[in-house]
Amino acid sequence: MKIFSKWISLETQEKYQEIALNDFIEAIVFESRVSDGIVLIFSQHTTIGLYLSNNDKYLKDDLENFLDEKIPNDPNYLHNVYGGNNASAHLKNVLIGSSLTLAVNDGELLLGEWQNIFLGEFDGPRKRKILVKVVGE
């Protein structure tokens, strides 16, 4: 069994930003030389999310509006009162998640026709690091 790890380093530019990661992940899967296995994509950050979605600019706006409507940055959140002013970014992370696990088949990342891998920045601009770990044969 092979285990191959690599970090992706990014700097986000906006408070809310969606960054497509497919090209990064596909290059790492290729570099790993794993033909059959899984790829784990993981963030240690608590104010970003990792998710699969359709690469559509309107859907990006819809997601941002949906999350802001469901999780506004209420000044009464205790984290905002006692810790910082980004409680909503942390709550969005809890809702969206910090990792993805995807299949590698015949040496390629297995995604559906419309699926794309995204990093959702909820509290930028910031420096971000994403671990990609490919495991398999």
C-alpha cells in the first residue's frame, strides 16, 4: 500500500471566497502514482469549509447568501462577545465540514459529471493550508 501526502498553500483575498481545488488535487493524485484508493482532503482551519458542488458562479452566490441568511454574524454570539468577531465563520465550518474523502480509480480522481472540489473561505483574507493524503495501490 502507498501513502502519499502533500500540502496545498493558498492565500485568500476576500472575506467570503470560493476556490476550486480540482487542479491541485488531480495533480497530487497523479504524482502519488496510486491507481486504486482514496484521497483525503483535510483542513486544520476552523473558519473554512471543504465541499463538493457544481462550478457555477450563480450557485457560489446562492451558497454565500444561504449561509449568511442561516448563520448571520450575530453580535450576541458568545464567541463574538468574548473571543472574536467571527462566530458565524466557525459555525459555517461546522455546517459545511473540514474534510472530504474521494475515490481514486484507474489513477484518476473519481468525481461526478458536475462535481468540483471547493474551499469555502468564511473569514478571509487569510493564509490557508490543506493536507491531501492519497492512500492505495
